[in-house]
Amino acid sequence: MQIKLYGNGHSCNIPVQEIIDKYWKDETAPFSFEMSTAIGDETIAATAMLGEESPDTYPSIRLDSRNARKNSSATWFILETPNETNPYVTGYAYAGNDETESDSWITKIVDAPRGADDDSKRLVYIDDDIAETVDTKTASKLNTKYGNHCADYCATSDQLFGGKFDYEKFGKRLAANDKDIEFVECMIVSKNENVINHVADILDALGFTATTGYYDPAEDKKANISDKLTGYYYCDM
């Protein structure tokens, strides 16, 4: 296994074993190698298992993601070399969140031969027991059903909104799946300003205009106001 660097018309191969020899201090050899990048709480990574590279060890590269704030992980894709099961390079797409989604692949694509004059549609294998397909040409119909771009950005399932976009249903779903988000007095709120800003980004991406603010305890005290929202950051639309 090796790392290859590219730049300005040049390339450089670095055997992974050289990195292990230089930096690995534990007596037990490492079993995987990861390359990652992160934005905010989200990290995306490519991981490969170390060891003998042969058909019976099923060499592969896995793409996954992790969210540090939610302490969650998600598996997205596994690309396998030819092995004892498949004679071709094969890619498997997974459903994401490791806690809420199936651990079985939902889509498979195989790099099998195609005839020189074969211009038929590419075959993609779908496990229709756990996944449902949507033709991208129907996006406008889905956007009409769910409202704006909800289907494009948020439709992890056909039951996400169950109709046009519903702020209350959206807020309650967020609160049920994120310990830092609450739905109080018909408002999406959090004690964490960064979390609320992220919710606002989602709503903006969906084509809505999100507004954020803070129910300042000091200001509420001056105004002789005290309610369940005091001390919370909020996101409205």
C-alpha cells in the first residue's frame, strides 16, 4: 500500500510501511490507515485496511463521516478490488448514519466489461427491500410535494415531511435526534449559538429565509419578562 502525492506535473510515491516505521510506536502493528479532512464538527475520511493485499483478504477503501458534537458516525461507500467473490472492481453505497440506517449496502455498481458499440443504460443494482429510487427528472414534482428544495437536501425517506414543509414537524424531528436542540413554545431553540446557526444554514439551503436571535436574560429582566425561552438562541423563518 502506498500514498501518492501529485502537484505541478510531478508525483511522488510514499510506501505506507515507511510511515509506520517512522511514526508508529506501539508494539502491535496498526490495522488500518485513514486520510481525513474536517469542517466544523464534521469529518469525512477514507480508510483502508493494512496487511497483505491479495484476493482472499478483500482489499478495499471505505468512505465514512463522523460528527464530533453528536458523537455519531456514518458509512457511505466501500470500493473493493477484485477478490474471491467478484472478479471486477465493485463499489457499494451505504445509507449513512450507522445508528439509524441499515448496515447492508443499498446500491452496487460493478466495473464489468462493456461492448464497444454498447450504448445502453448503465446497470446499478439496488436492494429494494431497504432503498427506494427517485429519478432526478422527478425532482420538480418532489419539490412541489415537499416544498422548495426539501426533497433535494433533506429527503432521507419519503416520510420526512409527509406533505409540504412543516416548520413544527421539522423542529420536533431535529429535537428528537439532537440533544442540543429543543422545540419550545413552537420555536426551534438551543443553548448553543453554533447549533442554531447550523439550523439556519439548513433552512436557507432549502430556499427559506431563516432568522436567528437570542432571548437575553438581562434584557428580559429589564423588560420584566421571564418565560421558557429566556436564555435560548432561536431560529425562525
